[in-house]
Amino acid sequence: MLQQATFSRFTHRVAAALRACGFAPPSAEEARVIVFDSAPWWSLRGDAADLLSCQEAQRASRFRHALDHHTYTIAHAFWRVALGVALDVDPAQVVLSRAPDGQPLLPGTGFATSLSHSGTMVAVAIARGAAVGVDIEGYPPRSNLHEIAGVLCSTTEAAAMASLEGDARARALLELWTRKEALLKAFGVGLRVAPSTIEASIDVAIEPPANTAGATACRLSTLAMPVGWLGALALAHDIKGHSLHHV
């Protein structure tokens, strides 16, 4: 149920879309991930903008390209409506703060959350547990990941990449990038920690870097994404599973 002191077409339609895709507040030790294309929602961006915090509105105003501005606005407003459903509060009253390295926090709730958007596609993760990180990327990549393989890959990962060629190597590198982005988000360190110092294997416990006070071990899984997109999810050890909801 969504508590609403304020009402808009955007809030109403997002809440209806979330019900239709089976989204509900996560249970204990559970994460829920919502994936959607923001473009069909752009016509409601005026209503959506009313849900943004002052900081989010300021950042949205700095985007020079319409695609970036509209996607950012819809992504953050949709995120707040989904959090309102999960927390059973008015979306406008969701207290969403940031750690020094940018990790989103929901203080005092027992929930963790993460947001990713690439192109027009958006992913929102909400979990009951210590931490969650989500990342999505378009495939094929817009940049040449071969040039950053040395920064991205551990020694073991670099050896595995060297055995691949062409499109297979490009896809494997982007999948690895996506997993590491999700993992570093869950650890709350962003790119302050070199990606090459952490191995991002699927479904094994990965310990946080030594200099990340309060971070907890996480496991990685891939997300079933629409054609042309890749996704990864990192869950703290106290979160046992996840469900995926395509809007």
C-alpha cells in the first residue's frame, strides 16, 4: 500500500505499474529489483520533477542533453515512489540520504537501496538487509573496454579475458564491469577502490576491501535483462535472494 499525502498522475501511474508487475515490499532477507525503460514516462516528467530533492533537481538541471535529463528525472522520481511503497510512506516523505562516497542510505528503516540507469533503461533495487548494489549497461558498449582492461581486471580475470577474442571478449569485459560496479556500490566505496583489486565472481562470498569500515561480504548474481542490456546485482550476506520485476 502507498501512503499519499500528495497525488500526481506520475505517482498514481507508477504505483499502478508496480502492482501490475508484482512488486511488493521485500520480506526479511529479500531484495526486489525493478527494471524499466524510462522513455515511455517522459511525458510525465513535470509531475515527476516535483518528487525530486533539491540536490536531485539541481543535478537534473545541469544535464545538457534531453535524454540524460529526462532519464535522470524519471529514474529518481520512480525510485522514490517504489521506496514509498516499500516503506509505506508518502514518496515525497522518503528520507534518502547519501554516505560520503555517494551510497544511498535509508536511515533507521532496515532497508538498503541502489539505483542504476544507462541510456533510457533504469534499475531500482530495494532490499531488507545491510547493503545492495545494482548496475545495468547497454550492449554492445559505447566505449572501448579493451583500453581499460588493465584497470578493470585482476590478474586472474585478465588471463581469462586474454583467452577470448572479438565480440566474446567485449561482452565478457562489459559483464565484468557491470558486476564490479554493482559490488563497489554495495560496499559503498564507488571507484575510490581500484576495480582490479577485487575479483567479481558469481555466487561466492566476496569480502569488502580492508579500508571500508562497516561494509559486509556480498554475493553477485546476474540479472535477466531485455535484449541489448546487461545487469548485475550485489547482495550483502544477510540477504538470501531476490526477485526481478519488469515494468
